[in-house]
Amino acid sequence: MKFLLAIFLCFLTSCSEKPTKVQIAWPKQNNLNDYEFINVELPHLKDLTTLSGENFSFKGSQNFYGVEAYNKINNFTSFENMHSTSKNDLSSKSISLDLEPLGDTYVANTFESLLMLTAYYAFEDIRQKAKAYFKIDSRAFSDFMALGVYPLWLNSKSYPKPLMTNDNAMYSVLVDTIFILGVGDQSGLPFALNIGVFAHEYFHRIFHKQVWQNSNYNLWPFFKSSILKEHETTKERQSNFWLSATDEGLADLFAVAYSANPEFMSVSLTGKNEQILKEHRSLVNEFARIATYENLNEGSIDEKWLKYCDKNYYCLGTVIAKTFYMAAQNDISTLRNEILPLIPYGLEAISENFSKKRLYSLPILLNAILKNASPALKNNLCQAYNQKFHSLMGLIACP
């Protein structure tokens, strides 16, 4: 019996030279808003029992205490020091997959096991596609990353009221980790299985590594002081709003490019109470069509969006994503091959500007991308800029 068990565990880990085959949930090729079971290989996996690999590993049931974590920032000396120390502070449990062999493929017996297998495969695939689309060498692709499953995100140890417990996913700069929260009352496909949501969160890591952790500039002191600052000036508040909108908008743009679905969140937002969020995050529905920098800034957009978009940087993020989607003429191939390779120029310009002026404005991104575009694409970009950012055209180098 022990001999047979040892053989079974050997198959689950790395005793065989063949890649591990598993069953996951994945969008149907002919209907991106529907999912099916497919069999895939995990060539970079080292241990299936713990879902540990060359680039990612899973941690389970982590407790994160926000107040205590942020209070420690002043003690850190670098981004690397912050990431390693904060990760060590996370209490976590080992995950336990419930799988059974079906021929040469391992199949999940529980939803949680299916979730983790799908997420592991997705993040490996996202990492490879991001390298190909952005055409850069980035620490986002080379630095090892943990994936936290079902964390408990708490305010503090003394006031342990959960801030977020379900129906979400997030990248935490403090611990350089993507967390996948549990499933609650969400009506559609859980975010925990939505590959577009995974890509969105992975882009936040790319944004952080390329902007803040850029090796060409020492932005650690500025980053640390901005986190610890208790009061913002009006200019700093505006800069942070624009930066958050840029991060969210570009994350949505990458998610659309990766998933090939301009409304990648729609499959997860099917309930009546989720319709406005579904509409807002789509690049092909009403909001993306009518929203501009001007009508959001002036509060003159259609009344049904006013309350939702008040001081909501996600709304401006959708405008940013829609602008580049328009410049790609709503074509996924053009988005992947012509627009995404320009995004790193924008991130580099943001990082460089922070090293000099400590502030950010949208023309920095728009101009950097425009400067490096082909003549034909420049024309498309300028048309999209003029439609969505008309009042900023005097600050943008369009003819």
C-alpha cells in the first residue's frame, strides 16, 4: 500500500519528465461568455500537491492586517525589503488539492481545486502572453510571485472587521501578491475563474514594477513618503486620481487583449444589481461610447451615470481603455500587436516624470504612446484622443 501511495504521489509531483495534465475551466472559443472544461499541461509545475512552480506558488487562507502592515512601511529600506518582510508576516495554510486521475489527466473533485488549477494555468499563460505583447523584459515576468487563495483582509488585529472577504481579486503592492477571494453571492461566473480578471490583476503588477520599481529611477523614498503622507495637496490628489485611473484603464485594456473579450466582466456580472457595473466596465456598451474626460470632469454625463461616477477613477479608467481600443479600431489583433507594445513607453514616461516632478498628468501617458507609434497609428490615436480628451489636446503632440 505504501509503495502504491508513493507511486501516486510521484505522479502528482515531478517524478515524471512529462508535463502534468489537468482539467480546468476555460472560455469557449466560439462563445467567450461561456466556459467549458478543457485539458491542459502545466510544464512549469514542480509540485501538483502544493501547486508550486518555477514562477508561481499558492498560499491558502492568509490573514492580512492592513493597519499593522502599513505602519511598518517606514521601517523598510527598499521595495524588495518590503515585499519579502511583508510576505513573511502573512500567516497562511498549505493548500490541499482534491484530485483524481482520469486516464493521464488529473481532475478536480471540488470547486476550490478547480479554481486553483485554472488560476495556476491562467497566470502562467498570462505571464507568457504579456511578455509577447509588451515586448519588454520586466521584473513582473522574472520575479517569483505568490498567489493567495481565500485570504481574510482585515483592518487590524485590534479591530478584526473584514474589509473584503469575497467576490473579488486584487494585487497587493505591499506583499507583491495577487489574492483571489472566495465566492459569495455573485450571480455569474465567479471572478475566481474569470481569466480576464486574472489578467487585469496581473497588469497591476506590471504597472508597479515598471513605474514604481523601475531600476532607472530610485522612487522608493517617494513611494514610501506618499503612502505615509496624511494630507494631500490639491495637485497631489489630482495626480493620484489620474494615476489610479491610468492603472485601472490599462489593466482593463490588457484584460481585453488577453481574453479577446471587450466585455470580459460581463460573464461574471449577470445579476440585476450588477448591471450598471457590467455596463461601465464594457468597452462596447453605452458608457464607453458616451463617456469623455470632459463630461466626467464636468459632471455633465447622462444622469444615470452621475452618481456612480462621482470621484470614481474606474470611470475615467474605462475612458482610457476605450480610447486605445478605438485607436486599434476595435480589433483585438491590432490591440495586441500595435497598441500594447507602446504601453511600456507610457509607463517609463510616468516613472521618469515622478523622478523629477513627483506628479502625474494624463498627457504624459498619451504623448509617450503617441511619440512611439507608427504614422498610421498616430492618426488613429489622435482621432481617439480628440474624441475622448478634447480639452487636453493643447497638451498633446497631435498635428
